[in-house]
Amino acid sequence: MENQQDWKIKRIVSDRGGEFLNKHFKDLAEECGITHILSPAETPQHNGYAERANRTILEKTRCLLGSANLPDCYWSEAMSTATLLSNLIPTSLRMNKSPYFLWTNQPPQIKRLRTFGCLAFIANPREHRTWKMGPAGVEGILLGYESENTAYHILRISDAKVIVTKHSTFDEGNFPSLTEVIEGIQLNLDDFTTAVGESEEGTDCSERVDEI
């Protein structure tokens, strides 16, 4: 924030989560002259704005996973997408402007947005094909976006690896996870009851590979 907007942080209000109660965070706050205020336990209303924003992101994450019928171990990709979408949507609380516009003073770039969980075709370069007549693209499922560029995060169906690529096309009327069992992924097609972010494991079943 200080580097990008020349705004100096004076204080941070947080709950008593472990990510805030540690020596590294304490030393960083002291070094930067930031006052760290801890809200009392079991009193989310003391930090209501942040708590409501977190709840909104969580609800959107559940909706994305549920509509695409993806297992809860893809919660991190779904939550990143939910956060991105929230930052691109204008609201009346912000003078009908989006957080993205208020931060960058630029209109949000929405042309690259596609439906979460839809069928994607990842370009298959000639050098990666096993023979001349090999497919020009391989099937995948759209999981999200690379934050710093126009690349997509796509779950390759053949091996359940997340590919980061700019070279892809989409069929937004087709959702593979609703119609087939993907090898290597345990899908529950009948009942989606996962409370994203509330599981004890908090696991992430995606394996990310280099950009292609």
C-alpha cells in the first residue's frame, strides 16, 4: 500500500489469529511504526467491516465450488476467484465504483472473465504432442486467474494438475465435473455440504505446474 499509493498504515485491527500473534508480525509492525490493536475474543462486531467482507468472500467461494461441483480441496482457487470478482464489482457503498477502480483509477478489465468451472481447452504445442496427428488442445476445467497477468489457472483433466496458461479457449455452456468422474479426483455429484475454510484439514488437492 505504501509503495503503490503512498499511503502510510498507522494501525491494524485484527482478531487473535496465529497469523497476527507471532514474533515476525510484531517485529514488522514495530519496525514500520504500526499500532496493532487486538479485538476481544468472540467479538467479531469489533472488526465488523473486515468480518463481513470475509463472510461475503466465503459465501461466494461456496457458490463457485457448488455450482461447478468441484471438491472442497479446490477452495483456494475458488476463493481467489471470488476475491477477484468482488474487487471488480461496483457497489453503492463505494459511490457505485469498484474497489479495483478506486485502487488503480482504471476501469476493471472484464473481457478475460469466464465462467468458473467451465470446460477449457489448453493449447497443446506441437513439441508436446506424441505424434503429428495428436490433439491441438487438451481438456481442462477453469479454476481461476493469474493475478499479475492475463493467464488462466486450468485444471487439466488427464492428470488433475493446474496449468497456468494464456493459450486457451472455453466452452462456457459445458461443465465437465457435472457430467463425468475425473481421474484422480474424488467428486461427490449428489451432495455438496462442504463448509469451505472450516475443515480441519484445509487441504489443497491441486498440483501447480509451470506456465505454458
